[in-house]
Amino acid sequence: MYRAVNRGDTIGGWTVLGFDATHARLEKSTPHQCHIEEGILISACNALGVDVEVRQERCVRDGGESCVMVVTPASATDRWTADSPAAGAPAEPAAEESAPGVRRTG
């Protein structure tokens, strides 16, 4: 669907370069602005109950061959494992918490 809506096979895409309990490393070859893509990654993770930080490791606009983003849970105790909220229903925020925060670094 992504390619059909976005000009076919030449639009680029996403490749997972690495994924474990503490981070995901993603390569982006789409022409979209990095800040927009970072916001989409953050919002998708927030929708699954995981508050994340996104750091850009490499960017086409800085001369890189592609953009590489590293997504990590915002809290050192958060992990993407079977017992985390991301594996099931989103966690309910504590009474003193506001909506999931958007954190962007880099």
C-alpha cells in the first residue's frame, strides 16, 4: 500500500538494520523530511505504549548514502520484550502523567 500511494517502487523505503531489547536501528531511503519520519516513528511507538527517543545517526542531507535512525525506549528500564506494554495492550498512564511525551534527540 505504501508504494502504491507514494509513487510506486522508486519511492524508497525502510530497512531494519538491527533490533534487540534496547534499540532498533533503521535505514530510511525515502525522500520525505527526516523530522516528519521521526515524528511518525515516535507516534507509532507511543500508540503501542512505548515512549521512545529517536536519534539520527546518518543523513542524506549531510552527505550520507541514506538516513539511519536509532530508536530507543525513553526509560532505561523500558524494553521491547514479551513482558513490556508494547507486547500487549498500551499501558495506562499514571494519574500524574500527561499523554506520552515526544522526545527527539540529535
